[in-house]
Amino acid sequence: MSDVAVAPGRHSASVTAPKQRRRLRGGSVVRVALVLVLVVFPLYADTSLEQIGLFAMAAVVGAIGLTLLTGAAGQLSLAQAFFLAVGAYSYSFYSGPSASLSAGAKGLALSPVLAAVLAVLTAGLAGLLFSPIASRLRGIYLGVASLSLVFIGTFVYENFRSLTGGFNGRAAAPFAVPGFSFGNDNPTLFVANVPFMRFEKLWELFLALTVLAYLFAQNVLRGRMGRAMQTMRDSEVAASVMGVDIRRTKAGVFVLSSMYAGLAGVMIGLAFGRITPDYFQLPLSIAYLAMIVIGGLGSVGGATLGAVFVTVLPELLSRYSDSLPFVAATGGSGYDAGKINAVLYGVAIILVVLFEPGGLVALGRRLTGRRAPRALEPSPATADSPSTSASSDAVPASARRTTEGSTVQRSTQGTTPTQEDPA
């Protein structure tokens, strides 16, 4: 009897496995083709489109870091603007000239490569210092606590002029490696008879960093740390029973997310060429939350799509305002592109929350008939509700049995079972 019962399951598994492999292979081919198209994009694009692309790739790196923290680990954070600023200002300080500038800001005059590495580590250190607070809070309380970092950062940017340059900000040194500069220095580099100046060089650099950040985040989610983060997101009780160190996991994901934000801050500083405090304000943190919600919480691909959507849309509206109805051109009549952009953000978030909690990446899978990998995507309960509890299906049966026992034990001690306890 057992042989007859098992045979159909084995047959179905043998049938579905090749289909899954073909789908994965097809997805990999599409990603490689997209990267190759982006590699040659500077050969055909103008400077304004290249600059939009640079900001989009920096946003992708920052959004990936935030989706690891908020989407995969379930830790709400409104401090993304602060960690971006830490990375940007740290790079400018480490690579800046040691002589006093006109704004009074000084630097350590380190090499740009070393300055970039130290800036990312500094952002990670800032996340590590905040992790003891994060480990004791959850939900909206953690979000409010992280929001305080944005206000503290604003005070520091505007008043510690020797480090930040005050209201006027400070310049970011052009990136360079030994023997090669990513600025407009001579001799000019030509590729296919196209001069590669600052934006073209930074494009290739940013593309390489974005691809590496994407692949690293995918590996994290598939590894032991990723499984611990997702189990903690679904139920901290179940995660503790399964041996996950909650405080250590929260500290680790905060450090990792902060380092991603620090790298994005370095990229923003290089793209702008100058760092000013008015950019790293609360609206920037809200924009990053919109990126991961619209793209799909807990998905690296979703964070990528959301970042491109949120970053590129306002720039395209401003660029092509003459050709779009109801959009005001510069000095013309009609609705301002920034206001239309804000309306589109709001509508997109409402539509995603109501009709497709998985975001753009889930919508793409639905249209192509692909299934989301359960190890990489948030459970439906997590996506549909802002609460940290999730369906007990996300927890293995052995963990649910153990959790039920721990619930009985807690009830005898005078505690009331919460929503996280299985019914």
C-alpha cells in the first residue's frame, strides 16, 4: 500500500522539477540579457538619462537593504534617510582634503576606494549602535524610535560644519582606483567611438555594485540567516523555540541593512557630486518605504522594481512634460509634475495593498504563470496585514506542536495567548 501511495507523488515531483528548472533557467537568461543591455546603454543614451539611471541604481541598493530589514525580517524602519546620509557624509569626510574648505569642512584625504569601504562600515556601525534599541522594540514603536534618527541626523548635518559643511553641504571627491579616474580627467576614454566621461564611467561602476548587491541579498535570503529572519518575521515565539537568537538576528539584519544604505549613500554622493542636508529628510525615508511596498515586501526583485518605479517616474514626468496631457511644462499651465507624481505614488500603494499585496513582482509572476518561491517571499498574512503575526502554515509542524506546548505553559503562568499562538 505504501508503494502505491508514494508512487504518484514521486511521479508528480519528477514532472514538476524539470518545469521549475526550465523556468529558473529562463529567468536567469532574462536577467543576464537585461544586464548586458544596461552595460551598453551609455553608448546610446544622453547625459540626463544616464543621471536618472545613476540615481535609480543607488535607490535599488538602498531599497534592497530596507526590504531585508522590513520585508524579510519584519522590522519597521523609518531611518533609511539617516543611514544614507551617514554613508554619503562619511565618504566625503574620509576622501575630502585635509585642508579647511570654504564652508569649514575638513577631511582625511584618504583614497576614494578606502573612503568608500570605511563609509559603508561606518553606516554599519551606526546600525549596530542602534540595534540594542531595535532588539527591545517592534512594530510601530520601532518605527517611531528609528524616525528619531532622522531628526537627530538633521541637527548634526546642519550644525557640525567641520564634518558636514552645514547648510551648504560639502563636495564628494570623484571616485578613482589606482591608475584610473571615474571623473572627467584626461585622457578621455573612448568606447565604440563614444567618449566615456564621468557619468558613463559611474554608470558601469554603479551597475557592477548593484548586481553584486542584488546577488548577495539573494544568497542571504536563501541561507541560514535568511531563514532565521523570515521565521522571526512570522513569529518570534516560534523562532525562539526553533533556536533562533532573536536579539542577535535583529542586530545582524540592522547592521546589514545599514551597510546597504551606506553603500547607496556613497553612490548618491558620487552621482550628485555634492552632499547637502536637505536631501536626507523624512520624505526620503517614506519614498524608500514606498519602493519596497510597491515592488513587493521581502523580495529582492520587488525592491529593484519598486526603486526603479519610484525614482524614474518623477524624472520622466519632468523630462517629457511637454508631451504629456495635464502635466505642466516649465513656466506653463497645468498640474505640476511633482504633484502628479505624489498622486501616482498614493494610488499605486492603495492598489497594491488592496489587490496585489505581493507588489509588482507578484503581479509579474501572475502574468507569466510563475510561482513565488516560499523561502523568499513573505507569507500572505504578513503581506496582507501590518501585524507581525502570520499564518501557522509558515511554521513547520514540529515547531507548531512545540509552540502549542509553550502556549499552555505560559497560560499556567498567568499570561494570555496572543495572535501569534496557533489556535
